[in-house]
Amino acid sequence: MYTLRTLILLFVVYVATLGLTPNASAAIQGQLVLSSSSAGWESGGIWRPSVAYNGTSFMMWYTGSDPQGTWEIGLATSNDGIAWTRYQNNPVLRIGSESNGDWDYGAVGYSWVLYVKGQYKMWYVGQIYSPVGDITSQMVGYATSPDGINWTKYSGNPVLTPDPSEPWYEKYLGLPAVVWTGSSFLMYYVAANDTASQGIVAASPDGIHWTRKAVVHIPIAAWDSYTDYRFISSVTDLSGTFMMSYYGRSQSTSPSEIGVALSTDGLTWGRYGGNPVITYGSAAWDARTLAYPTLIPFGDNYYVYYTGYPATGPSQIGLARLPGSQFPIPEYPSANTLLIAVTVLVSGLLWMSKRQQSSKS
């Protein structure tokens, strides 16, 4: 028969066990799946893949840079997510017109694409530069397409502009990652000024009109403790559990690596205990650093597409596969689980109290 002391000890062990997060195996390395080509518009490097899977094939939109540093957005397709074919008429989204005073005549890039209600929707960054090459404007625009190839920019662009009145002082906006929850859109983006940056989440009923909700906080660990270089890159809704991929580094000069975080509401995040999950490789294509991961579920795995930077030469796009059985693992026990544990303890104590009273009488 259990004594009161034994019950309390079992309860403490149970709750402590709930708080443990199984660690992942050592961070894995990815494989190169898309190299920059000799085509002028992307010969300077490719980065920030946004990937969609429709049940039979993959589509990847990515940013390319020409030798002069002008960004535009291209498309590649794949049947298996590994072997990719570029669209022959890339780029599919081009810069605006300087003579027309367009807000994105300097560069377009960092695209994020969703397929919602029979339409492809893209959010992307547009830039304008000063005569000496400094960024004078960086905001978020919106475009739609029936096929993911032929895009129409929204006439009211940009849809998200800096708001200097906010406490984090927005000057430049970047890296939009958008989730469709079934009733509204959530956008995760980077707001930056000349000295600091913050991850922000905003909400929209239509993908056009946005309301800022909160600053996104991710607990810091040793591998990403250099806080000036921690960036949210993708968020995926896994049937009510949100999974974020982000990248960071431990020191200003160390290579960046990729981790994941989990949330039940898209606002409050807990980092995965086995981070980083993807690290740089010894091969030339990603030996220097990693950035811009995009995570999608596929079969029994999560496919994470990301940008690899070599010691010299243009950036390229790789793939790492994470086992689906490993995620999602909450960092802490849920409130419901703790409630069950407390109920078990209280019930045990009441039962023991009744037994002791009956034995005395």
C-alpha cells in the first residue's frame, strides 16, 4: 500500500518527467538541391526558398540576384522535392518601374507563397536604393496568381509599411512568412531599424489589411545567443500546432544554424530542446553559414529548404529532412496535463485520508 510520502514522491517524479523534452539526435546536414545558374538574373546567388506541395508536386519560389545586385523572384518545380527544374521564363516577379515611381523598382525578393481558396498568394519585399546604394525603403507587397507563374501585383501596394510609432521603431520590413488559419492570415516578419531588429506577428482577414499583434519572443539558448542575428524564417500550421523555423548564431563571427520552435496559438513560442536541428556542412556549398529555412511536412518527414553560403561564391539552396516522429514535442507540459496530475494527487490524498479515518474508527 502506498504511503503519503510515496505518493508525493511519485507525483514529483511524474511532473518532472513531463517537463523533460527528448533531445534530437545531433544536428544534421543537408544536401544541395538547387544551385545558382549562369542566367544573368540569378548568377549572383539564390536564397530564401518558399515551397508549396499540392499533393502531387512541389513548387519553389526563390530570390535571385544579378551581378549588379538587383533581386527578382523565380520559380522551380519538382516531383519529389529533391530534383528541381527551373521555369524557363524566369523570373516570374520582376522589379517595378523607376520612371513610374514604383515602390519596388530597386528590388523584389524574400517571397512567401500560399495556395488559398483556389488562388496563389504571394507576399514579398520591395526595395528602393539611394544613388550610393543604401536602402532607403523596404516594405511588404502582395501579388496573386492563378497558376503560381503569372503574377498580378496588388494595385494598392505596399500592404505593410513601417510604423515609426511602434515601440520597436520600424524602419525596414523583411522576411514575411504567412499562415492561413482557416479564417484569417497571420504574418511573421522582421522589423528593423539601423541598430536592432524584432520579430513581429500581424493579423489580417484578407491578406491585404494588417493589424500588428505582438512581438515574437523565442527563448534564447547557447547556440543562438548572439541576439543581433536571430531571424524567424517560416511558420507552418500543423493542424493547430504551429512550427517555426528560424536561424541564429552563438557569436558575431560564428556560422548560423537552424532551429525550430512550437506554439499552440501562434503567439507564445517555446523552443525545441534539441536545437539546432540543422547545421552547416563541410562541403563547399554551405560551409560558411545557413539562413532562410522553410519547413513543410511531407510523408513521414519535415522537409526544410534553406540557403547555404560557401566560403566564396554565390549562395545556393539545400534540403534537410527531419523525422516527423520527432515533432511536435512541447517544451513544457500543457495545462491540461498538469491538471490531470494534480487531480491524481488530490484523489490519492483524499483516499488515503479516508482509509486512515476508517482504520482509527
